[in-house]
Amino acid sequence: MGPRMEVILRPTAEAAADLVARIIARELRANPHLVLGLATGRTMEAVYARLVRFHREEGLDFSLCSTFNLDEYVGLPPTDRHSFRHYMNHHLFLQVNIDLRNTHLPDGRAGDLEAECRAYEALIKRFGGIDLQLLGIGRSGHIGFNEPLSALQSRTRVKALSPVTVAQNAPLFGGEDQVPRRAITMGVGTILEARRCLLLATGEEKADLIARAVEGPITAMISATALQLHPRCTVVVDEAAAGRLRCTEYYRWIFENEPEWEPFRPPAGAA
């Protein structure tokens, strides 16, 4: 199978999250030293809940793997409940047997933010690069905090958050005035260097963005479109998020017929 973006349709948000978690679990079992790139957000909570369940019920072992998160807010300490470090500890890290010393996020309180960005890039390289990068898509079409007009070759850096992103995150912070205005994020170029990318999107509100990211032209206005350039990118969506895609029958065929998806297909008659 040649390089391409694959789109996999699942009937529900739960089924989509379950597939993503099972892909991650399979990669981790195949390579216990896996370097995982991780994302935050409400869409990912179901993925992490399943990974925790796989750890508790099936012995999924995180002890030798390492992680790098996409981003972190500037100015928030790790103990702040709105920080992505707190999110990751709460939803995954403290519930599995991962070594916290091998879990990495940018330091949003670094005295020299540019030096912190360079150090983060260097640390990813020291770990041999990211094997599997988990991604969501924001309402501005971003991956990470790569807001509109992010260069497709960009590296880890500080980004000002767009008004759309601030508004999206406002309910979590109790109002737009409480949302940090900047974040450190992996660049689009950094993300594209991962050996495999895995994007999960669910819900009708993501349908237009997914259609533009997958089937539209590559543009710096929607950083997720850069994933079309990646040699091994899998996009997993539920039926609601797939609502604006033009080639849905083909995407369904891929999941039902490609040999690599056979282990993930439900038994005949199951959803």
C-alpha cells in the first residue's frame, strides 16, 4: 500500500474512540519503547479512558514508552487544573504504569520561551522522533495550536491563540477573559515528522473542517490540511463528522476490505 491519507468511518463517536485506542494499544504492544505524541481535549478523553481500561483489564504496559504532548498554555503551572500537564496526569498518566519522567510537555512558565521551544525539539530528536502522533482538530482547523497561517514547515514555537480558539476554550476556563492568549505548540513540520499520524474527530460540528482537511486544498489557513502530505496518516471519524465528505463509500470500503484493518473489524452482525 502506497503512502496516502486513510479515512476510516465508524458508526458512533464511541466506536471511533475505541478504534483509535486499539490502534495505539496494538502499536504499544508491538513496540514497548514506543514514543507517543499525545493530544488533549474532550474528544481524547474517551481514548484515554479506554487505554486505562486496557491497562487494568488486559495488562497494557506503558512502563517503557515515552510521550510528548503537542502543546501547553503559556503562563499556567503544571498544577493548574486547566494546564495540559494536569489534564494528562488526570486522564492517563496517573492511571497507568508510565514513568512520569518519560512524559514530556513544553514548559509554559519557562523564563526563555524561545529556548524552551528549541529544547523541546531537541528532546524529541534525542528520543529518536515520534512513532505515533495522536491528533484532534480544533474549530479553526488547527492541529496542535497551529492557528491559521501557520507555516507548513514550522517548528515548536509560541503561538497567539485565534479568537475562535479562545472562544472554544472559554467554557473550560469560566469565560474568555480567563483563557491564556498564547501557547507553546509543536509546529506543523514537527508533527509531519512523526512516523505515523492518527487524527480523531467526532460530532457534526467537525464535519466541515474534516471535509476541508481531508478533501480540500492544502492551505496554511487550515493547518490540518498539511496531513495530506504525510506518508502514513489515518483519520478516524464517526458518521456525524463524516457528514460533508464526498467519498464516504470509498472510506467505508477501505475499513471493510483492506487487510491491515481486519484485526479491528467487528464480528459479523456486530456494530
